[in-house]
Amino acid sequence: MTPPTHGFDTLQIHAGARPDPATGARQTPIYQTTAYVFRDADHAAALFNLQEVGYIYSRLTNPTVAALQERMAALEGGVGAVCCSSGHAAQIMALFPLMGPGKNIVASNRLYGGTVTQFSQTIRRFGWSAKFVDIDDTDALAAAIDDDTRAVFCESIANPGGHIADIEAIAAVSDAKGVPLIVDNTTATPYLCRPIEHGATLVVHSMTKYLTGNGTVTGGAIIDSGKFDWSNGKFPSFSEPEPAYHGLKFHETFGPLAFTFHSIAIGLRDLGMTLNPQAAHYTMMGIETLSLRMDRHVENAVKVAQWLEQDPRVAYVTYAGLPSSPSYARMAKYCPKGASSLFTFSLKGGYEDCVKLIDAVEIFSHVANLGDTRSLIIHSASTTHRQLTEEQQIAAGAAPDVVRLSIGTEDADDLIADLDQALTKASGPA
Ligand SMILES: *Cc1c(COP(=O)(O)O)cnc(C)c1O
């Protein structure tokens, strides 16, 4: 393990990586293998019994993926991490050991559109359900948590509205009720925000976004704080004998690593939402420069947001890095290095002008992604948040007159010039 005393810039390059013991290769090799040869029959039995930690089959563990898991745990300040094939897979994997038929989660109503759909529709097929609340209203949050609630879920910086969650206040409520707090830290990244330091139990990521940073692969991760007491009677997957693992009690056997071991031994084994080693490699390459990119993303986002805010064609800009944002005061506490580079703005010309603007940009790419070195633009209401009702769209910050930007690391002046010419085509000259 890399000592936790190292700084973030050191950890993003070194955590989890060591010269390859077989060849001395300095860069972590892509272990493109499905299976691993056992030393002998006893070794194989010990691995299958979880008495010895090692590699069996790449649906469960792979050395390249393991290096990334260790790096993610180090960057978020957790005890362990599990990588998955996408951010959405990570969300299901995070809920899987906590939930059961009839159980529910209480989630913020400001979430990525795909997450709203996953929680309001798809998880019902498992007998799970979600209640959505205004997460700033801690009384409403406390009232929504009932005897069947097994998790509270929010985003640190919400996609797309840029709202910053008061993680400490939310953690205080969920702690008092004995339920874990899961924070989606995709938009902030661990460089800008470290939810575990503010009381989060689990952190989930879409590594597809800023962590990989170049729009090449999908990936997800769950980082465990190791701090939650799974023996409080609500979480039999951890506290009771596990029938799918010959009666093993995960909490008793693995202590603070119970969630991590369960997610690998049961979650990945039986759900199979595994990250492949090639994708893990791309993501690790991205993470090596995370802090450098995030500083530039933030610097550019501030410049573009300030320019948009003073433009007469623009109704409003929701970027937590602007003093006009209701989240601005929270930025100092939760993400003092900046509020990432994802935000929305509204056009006075409404839906029509938004669509025209999107067709007129030249440097910005019209894609359903974010957190790329390239600047990206999308009209959320007609795309990522299309499955939502208009009421849900407005609550999520994706109203029909709103455009979402993910500001890249290009020259800010070029980005502003591109938006200016596109706004002129959409709404006329300033
Ligand atoms: C993209 C995204 C997800 C889903 O991640 P995938 O890798 O696309 O599955 C979840 N949460 C947030 C905040 C996202 O931006």
C-alpha cells in the first residue's frame, strides 16, 4: 500500500501500481487473461474458500483492475474499492448487498437523468423502490426514511444543475437512522471533493467521465469508507451467514472490508458487471493527469460561465463557481478547488433557440457525455432527461429552455468565441 501521507498528485500516479514482479515493467501491464494457474490443489481450494486472496477468474479479480481499485480507494480515502463495467453498474452493485424485495432507498431529486430512470423504473423489477426528496430539506429527508429504507443517495455536485449537496448534514440524518449514505462523486472527482471525509459510507463513480477524461471507455467504481456498522440488524447480507458462500459471515470475517469482499465474492461473481483490463488501463492513464486536467477544467468553466452570465441572450447560468449560485457558499467547504466544469444555462429564446444553438456550435461536440478534454454540449430535456416528466426535468435542473455544457481543456477564448457565434445564429447578436 502507498502510505496515506502522500499528496494527491503523487497518489494519482503511484497508488496501486508497482513494477511488474515478473518483468519489471514500470507501467502496469494490461493483464489480458481470463484465468490464472493455481500452484496446486490446496492453493486452489484456499482461494475458493476466500482463505487466501489471489486471482481465480477475471470476472472476479484481475491484476490490472486491482491496481485501479487500489488507486481509487487511495484517492477517495476509502479502505477498498470495486470496479464495474459502467457507472450504472456501480450503482446497482452498491445497492445489491443492502437491498431486498420490499426495501427502498431515499434519493435526491437532483440526479443524473439515467439514475432517475434506473431508480424510479428499473429497480422496481427487483422489488426495490426509491423515494425522491429535496435533499436540502433534512426534515423531509428524515421523514422519508422508514423501517425499510436501506440507503440514502445523492450526488456531490449534481448533474446537470451543479447543485452541491450538504453532505455533512445529509450524513448526520442517515447516520441517526442507521442507514448508509451513498454519494455519486462523478462530477466532482476525488480531486475536487472527498465525500468520505464528510461522512459518506460509499462513494460511487462513473469513471467514464472526468476520471478517464478522454471519452474512450465506460467504467464505474464503488469506494467503501469502511466506517459503517453493518451489524445493526438491517443488513443480513453482511451480518448473517451467506448461503451463496457456504455460510460465511462477511461482517464478522472481514470487518471494515466486508462490503468490498462481498462486492467481489458475491456481486461480481453472480452479477458479472466486471470492468475489463483494457478499460482499466485507459482509466489509469487518465487518472495520472486528473488534478492537472481538473484545474484547467475549472479555470475554463469559470471563464465561460462568467461570460455567459453577462450575455443579454442568456436568462441565467447555474454554475456553483459563480457567486450568483445558491451553492457558491458550499463550494468553500466541499470543493474548495472548484466546482468542476459541468453546468447549465438558460436561453431567453427558450426551447427553439436552445436547439438552434446546439446545431450551430463548431468546437463543442453535441454528445451525451461529460468530463471529456473536449468541450461538450447537450440539450438535456430532449436527450439525457427525455424519459423524465417535465416536473422531474425542472427538479433535476434540465428544464426545456436549458442547455448543458461540459467545459473541456481547450483555450477558453476559443470556447467563448464559439458560443458567441452560435448564440448569434440562435438568438441574434448580443
Ligand atoms: C454518466 C453518469 C452516470 C452513469 O455512468 P455510466 O458510466 O454512463 O454508466 C452516473 N452518475 C452520473 C453523475 C453520471 O454523470
